[in-house]
Amino acid sequence: MLAPGFWDDQRGARKAAREAEGLREELTLWRDLSASAKDLGELFELAEGEGDQALLAEVDVKTAELERSFQSARTSLLFSGDYASSNAIVTIQAGAGGTEACDWTAILLRAYMRWAERHKFSSEIVDSTEGEGAGYRSVTLEIRGRNVFGWLRAERGVHRLVRISPFDGQKRRQTTFAMFEVIPEVEDAQEVELNWDEIRVDTYRASGAGGQHVNKTESAVRLTHIPTNIVVSSQSQRSQMQNRETAERMLRGRLIEQRIREREDELARVRGETVSAGWGNQIRSYVLHPYQMVKDHRTGQQTADTTAVLDGDFDAFILAELERKATGAPLAAAGGDDE
């Protein structure tokens, strides 16, 4: 018979081993960069002392390579914390605004799928509720790749769109919102043990396109965690068992994300930041009329190239927010672009 706490000890040992390996790799990387910088400095002194133009040109090339390696290593430092290297499960939910909000959710879905494609990550829609006229009331996307959760945790919050609505016959300007949520995908079931006495399991027919199987069998699965009222669902897989496995991973991720949020909210309170997930507290505005501007309200990062951003070019915004959090910098001052 296993001793009490055996599995907790095993999980702790695996986590410690992963962290130790990551620290060893990181230490080796920075030692190599430091050695390369020292060698390059000596080479520059030699080339300058001898007036060797060919060698100076070689130093310029090697300096540029070292700068790229340094920036890459520096960026990797931003992906710290529990589960930063994990895959991610993203949910985008339409706010108030009817068809306009559902269409905005679909636009964001495409943008983040394009972002994943740019990084050579794989993505798959695992659950969705279509809007009545267009788009989605809610859509859940699984994105797989190295550090996906580390990247996308910076995108969590409310995204605001201002544009001339294509659904308004009078061509009036409309403002609408969508909520972006992200959780880490937990592969190891022992990371979070589920108490099935606290979980309600519902099955139902999958909606949307999918053919005879989707329409006539109760393959979709919904899990409700009663103590926290967390609800997750999956309907993209062909069998009920596969959808249940996906929903279980999502539920574990939601429970882990809840713990992460509690720690971050406590840290924000210590720093004196306002902690609110209200619809009025958008993290970013995408203004398409009367001018073109995407602005992040946390960092002040902005661009007039709205087309590129809505085609998945989020990296500058994500890195700016990760940098802000890593350095403990305060939130940017509000205002400036609210129409």
C-alpha cells in the first residue's frame, strides 16, 4: 500500500525536476552569451588596433547576431511562472451588442488563429455557440505550442471595437466588446485531482455543421464544477469520450487559472492597481473610425496599422505587457483615444 501523500510527493518531485532543468538551460544560455560578448569585445579591440577593415566588418556581423540572440534570450525571460510553457485554451465571449458583438468575437477568433499560424502553433476550435446573425456568442480555441500560455496570458481581459457597423443600415458608429480568457492546458491529470462528487456532467447534441454524427448523437459534454460554478464544454470531437477528455483538461486548466488569478490580483492590490474584470475596463481598444488606431490601455503601446493587428500581429502588444508585469511598472495613464 502506498504511503499517504505519495502522489503529492511524486508531483512535487516532477515539478522540481522540470524547474531545475529549465534553470540549468537558462544558466547555460546566459553563460554562453556572456562568453560570446567577451570574445567579441577582444576581437573588436584587435581589429581596431590593427586597422583591419575586413575583421571589423566581421565583428559587425557577429555583433548583429549576438544582439539577436540576446533579444531572444531576454524575451524568453518574460515567459516565467507556473505553466508558462504550456499549451493554452482560449475562450472569446461576446459582450453586449447583439450581432455586432458576435461579429467582433469572430474577428478576434480569426486574428488569434492567424497569430498562432505566424508562430507555427496549431489551433483548433473545441466549442462554440453561434450568434443569431453572424459570428459567435462564445468560442473556445485550443492552441498548442511552446510557451503559448506564457504569451497569451497577456491578452486576458476586455477588447473594445469602435467602427461603422456593417449591420447598421444608417451607417452609425458602434462600440462593442468581447472578453478574452485563457487557461493553461494541463496534460498531467495528477496536477489537479477532480472530485467527481462536486462535478455535474451533462451530454447534449453538438450544434453547427458536422454531418449526421454531430446532429443525431449526444456527443457534446458539459462539466459544471459546483463549488466554483465553473462551466466548460466540448463538442468538436467525434465521440463523447473524446469530448469528455477535452472538457476535463479544460476544467483542470480553469481551476489552475483561478489560483493564478488570485495570486495576481493579490499582487496587484499590493501594488495599488485597480483590480476589476468589468466590461468597462477594456485592456485594448481597436478604433477603425473616425481614425485608425489600436491602443493598449495598460502599457500605452499603440499602432495605426489596424489591418496588421487584426491579421494576428499582436506581438508588440503582448511583449510590452509581459515586460510591464516583469518589471513591476505601473499601468499607463487612461484616456487619449476614447471616442
